[in-house]
Amino acid sequence: MFAKRPRRSTLLSPGQLEQRERFGKAVVFAKTMLLDPAIKADYEVRARQAGLNSAYSAAIADYLRDPQLASIQTDFYKGVVGDTIWVVALDAFKIQRMSVTIHSAQGAEVESGEAVAEGGRWKYVTKQPNANWVGSKVVASATNRPGR
């Protein structure tokens, strides 16, 4: 059976160009991260856990996948100073920072700060009173490695 060889367009779509640029940044990120022996060892462990071929593949996957949050637990938040908000990440691999911001029901920022890793979750303790806490919105943002 014979067929003509398919022709490939030399023009890339905007989405393809964006993905190519993103992957290029992932390659630079992976090469840079693997220069540090401690980080390389972490990625080697991660590669084995994820069934990947190498630490390099794990570092690229780390760059291409943003940290994802499973839940923000606000059951104990009643607008009082010292209330606890818990944040749970789906894949907590090397999350370096977790920021939490509370907005009032009207949209004004009540407070913002850093959560602390504790027992596989992130704990944020409120510092400002929020008398009108019903309807407030809690936003969490995770940062994994530098440059991400």
C-alpha cells in the first residue's frame, strides 16, 4: 500500500506558537533546576513516583502543571481574629508559598497574608476582624518553585 506523504503547513497557529514558547521556557526551567543537586534529587524521587523516565521529565512536568488546589476550608472562619482557614492542594509537590486573601461580600480586601504548611495542608490564621463575614470570599494562590 502506498500513499502520498502528508504535507505539513509551515505556518503555526497562535496556539501552537504559544505552546512552543511555553515548552521552551519549561526546558530552560528544567535545566536550571537540575543544576542544584538537592533539587535534582527531589525530581529524581518525583520521577520514580510518577513513572517518568528522568528528573528532567519531572522538572518539565512540574513547570507545565500549575499547582492545583483541592479545597479551601472555611468552616472555622467567623470573621474573628485568630480564626483558621485551611487550604488543601491536590499535588503539593514543592509548593513554596501559599497566599490567602479575604474579600468582604462587597469586594473590598479585608486582609491578605501567607499560610503556613502544616500536616500536608496550609494553615492561615486571620489577623483582621470582619464583622460582615457572611458572603466573604477567600482566595488562595500557590507558588511552587522560583520562576513559577
